[in-house]
Amino acid sequence: MQMVSLKRGVSQNMGFATAVLLLLALYLTYNMMHPRGFSSAVAIQNSNETVAIAFVAMAQTLPVLLGGLDLSVGAVMTLTNCVASLLLNGSPAQILLGMGLTLLTGTMFGLMNGLIVVYGRIQPIIATLATGAIAMGLALLIRPEPGGNVDGDLGWALTNSVWDLADTYGFADGGDAWWLRPFADIPVPFLLVLFVAIFVWLPFRRSVTGRTVYAIGSAEGAAYMSGLPINRAKIAAFTLGGFFAACGGLYLAIQTSSGNADIQQAGAYTLNSIAAVVLGGTSLLGGTGGAIGSLIGAMILRVISFYFRILDIDPLLQPLIEGLVLLTAVSFGAFRTLRVKNQLDLFR
Amino acid sequence: MRMSISIENRPIVIASLFIVVILIAGTAYTLSTTGTAPLLSANYLLQQLQTGSFLGICAAGMMMVILLGHIDLSIPWTLTAAAMTATAVGGDLALPTALAVGLAVGLLNGFGVAYLRIPSMIFTLGVDTVLRGLMVAQTGGFAPQDKATPLMLFLAKDKILGIPAAIVVWAAVSLIIMLVLTRTGFGRSIYATGSRERAAYLSGIRTRSVIIGAFVVSSLCAAIAGVLLAGYSAKAYQGMGNAFLLPAIAAVVLGGTHILGGKGRYIGTLIGVILIVLLNSVLSIMQMPEAGRQIIYGSVIIGMLLVYGRNQRITS
């Protein structure tokens, strides 16, 4: 009985399972080849570089589950990045308030996206194309030149290991308490992403609103006829997407202690987030997948780029290899077409 | 008599009215600041349309793909790759080379979407990344020739009978696309496939070939735009196509083409392009900083779609 349900669980989450295995294989090999592999320092550096794209990929997941696409995630992340670069300094209370305001900015922007999509009845992809431009404009207003002023202690504490966090803020005997020892070497950024995934994404997925998001992605008409709260679910999905994007922007500001309203960078984040979502096993047609998968997908994307540092590859060939890997990875989806028994099933 | 406008033409009429509003607002601004009205001079408008022709040609190709309910995100680097290989080859072969690059990319995109059934959103994105990689690898190690050939310079900068050649090329492309969409079986098949691929397939349309055809047209248009842009700036450079992707999508949608496919007229796309080009030029006359431009740009798209781009309410 147990075996059967496990088998079914894996076969229904093929994309996700493949992504996890791929990530494990890639990352273990990476650490074995790295001269200082399996050390805290390498893990800290890697996780620092992954956080922003991981959050943005999670943000992209929700609209994709609805069967849409959010072209504004990169711009919202940039906007919140600029907001955070202004607010994250002063007394601890001021810093906390700044964090709250940053997250609120992104969440409100997501809410606006949701309201436009639901009550304006505009296709998500085109509505967010426009609101993305607005977000970039606001980001440029806030920060015409790159720069910022982020509290140094905060930047140090959140971008290193748990021991450094405890050491900086002087709790748990400055990091030497016995109960902290098992966790002392874990990178804080990794825990932050995990925290948001477990305490924000999982409860949402289990709620009626979250399930409705999946239902809408599978068959909107059927979801409507079943009396599910369609409008609420759509608005909630975009709002939560905005919140995740804000988490990414907030962390990027803490990590780089600056804000940068760069249109190219925002576009790159948006496009990479789509790639990460697909790699993580979420269908672009909506209805299947999840934010955890996208998290894995984002990590895979990043690990591939880490390889360039340890392998002696001509830097000029790097973009080409990145592109080929991405194209090959998404082409695996084509196996679906071989299994189809009725040609008509290929057409939506 | 009460004017009645069919649903299909409403976007076109409203977008045209908005163009007039932009022209009036811009002229009012220049009259009040400098006392001149450059926006209404034919020369200035032709010059704006000349720079707008690159966007116009990209949007023409993009429209074919959007009519199918797909999207082509590989336009930026198809444009760049075509321009860079054309200038690297040089001479008489430059133009055929660019078109060959466009053809190859289009076939690849079409194959991935039509046969492998990978969503166009992600497949064309992957192709775009690969093209970028190829161009970086090609030009990074050594510097190939990047000067535009005389023919490219002529097409982009010279005038034919007083009209900039780039506009003539744009008009030719527009005419061909318009004829294809309204007068040929291929055009009809595009609308049918975009409305419901399953039904189109069952009624005997070879939908796979139609999809490949549309992607080839899109990439060819991007290649032509690349050749013109290389001629206009006298050289090909990396990232020259980045500024065209989102405005092209916006122009097509503002012109009333449905983003999920099946509906839309080419004249609308034409008007969408002119709207975006004029909006941009009025904003630069007003010396609007980049921040304000982005905000206004986004608000205009949202505002116009709220007027006429709304979906049906889901009821079953």
C-alpha cells in the first residue's frame, strides 16, 4: 500500500522528481570537483548568489499555475530592491520597519497586478508587461543612480553562516551555545528561503484559495461552475507573487547593500524566472507544479553557472553553453509527444 | 445617423484617435514652450517613421506568431545575429546571409513549437539565449568586420522619391503581410489555427506547417529589421535588438490582436506601432526622464486595454 502511493506520488511529479535528482547530481559533482568542496564557505557563497533568482522564480510560479505569465516579476524585484536600499538603516526598529515597508511595496504591486487582471479582465502577460514598465519607472524615480545605504551588521549577519548571525547580534552565547552547534555552519540565506517556502508557500497551497489556483489552471470554466472563489484566488496568486518578488528584492539589497534600477537586469531576472519555473516541473499551461519545484529549478540554473568557475571553459563560450543547456533541458518536455496515443491530445 | 463600429475595428479606431490626441498634446506643448510645431511637419514625421520602421517590421512578424496564440521571444538576438553575420560576410552576400540566418532560426523555432510541442514562450527564449551565446563566441575572441555594406546604408538612410527607403521597406513588408493574411490560404489557416488548433487540424489544415511558416516569417522580419538597423547605425553591435521585443508585443496587442490568437487585423498593428513611435517622440521632445517615460508607457498600455482589450467574463 505504502509502495503504491509512493510510486503514484513520483509518477505524478515526474518533472519535480527529475529536477531534484538533476540538482543533487549537479551539486554533488560540483562540490567534488571544487578544491574546497563541501565546505561552509562554498555553500554560503553559492546560496547567496541563488537567493534572488530563487525568490523571483517562486514569484513567477503563481501566475504560471493560473495558466498565465507575469512579465513584471523582475521589475517588481528591482523596485523593492531600490526601496530597501533607501530604508534599511538606522535603529533596529527603523530597519524592521524598512523591511516591512519593502515587503509591503512588492505585495501591493502584486495586488495591483491581480486587480487589473481580475477586474480589468486583461490577459496577465500583457497586463504585467505594462505594470512591469511602471515598476521600472518607479524604481528609477527612487534611485536614478545605483547606490544605497544598508546597515552593515545586517548585511554581514544575513549573508553568512548561522554562527555569524548569532555572533553579530550576540545571542546563543555569541554563537557558541551547545544547541546551536549542529546548525552553526548552515548558510543563513538558505534558511531564509526555506523559511519563506515552508511558512508562506505551503500553507497557501493547502488553503482553499491555493487549491483554487490549481483548479483555475486546469480548467477555469469547471472551477467557476464548481463555485470556487476564482477572483479571490487570482488576486491572491498575484499578490503572493508580488510578496515573493519583494523578498528577492529585499535580499538583493541586503546582499549588495545597494539598489540598482537596471532595466536589462530586471528583464534578465524575469526571463530566467520562466526558465527556472519550467525546469522545476511546472507546466506553462497551468495547473501542475509548485513553488518548491521552481526553487529547485532556480538552483539548477545557478549551479550550472557555478561550473564555469571550476572548469577551465573559455569565458566567451559560457553564454553559448548556458543557452544550449537551457534549450536541451526544456526539450526533454518533448518526450510527452512520444507517449501520446491520440494525435488530437497534442493540441490544446 | 449613429456611427456604429464593429467590435473588431474598435481598437483600431480608438488607437487612431489616441494618435491624434498625442499629436495635439505634443504640438500644444511645443507651441507653448518654443512657439513652433515640429510634430506637424511632414519631414519630422517621416524621420520618426524612419526610426519606427525597425519596430514596425519586427511587430509585423511578431503579429503572425501572436495570431497563432504563440509568441516569439527570440526576436532580439535573431535581429542581432542576422545583422552581425551579414556585416561579417559583407559584400553582395550580406543581405542573403541575413535572410538565411532568419530562415534558419524560424525553422528551428517552428520545429520546436510545432513538432516537439514545447511552449513557444520557453523554446524561443532558449533559442534566443543560444543565439546570444553564438554571437558572443563569434565576436568575442576576434573582431570580425561590423561595418554595414553600401546596400544596407542605402536601405536604411537614403531616400526613394523623397521618402526614406526604410519606410518603403516597411511598407513593402506590410503590404506582403496584409496580402498574406487576407488573401491567401496560409493567412486563413493562421487565423483558423490560432482560434482552435484542434478544429483546424480536423478540417484538414496542416497546422504544423502553418506554425513553422509563421515562425519563419517572424524571424525573417527580425532579420530584415536587423539589416536596416545595422545600416542605420552604420554597424552591427551586440544587444542591438534588445529594445524591440516588448514594444513589438505591445504594438501588436494595442492594435487589437488578441494575445491568445485567432483575432486581429494587420492595420491595427500598423497603428499600434505608429502610436508607440509617436508617444516616444513626444516624450523625448518633452525631455521626459526615463522614469517618467516608463510609467507613462505602462499606463498608456493599461489604459487603452481597459477601454477595448478586455476579455469575456468566464461563465462556464
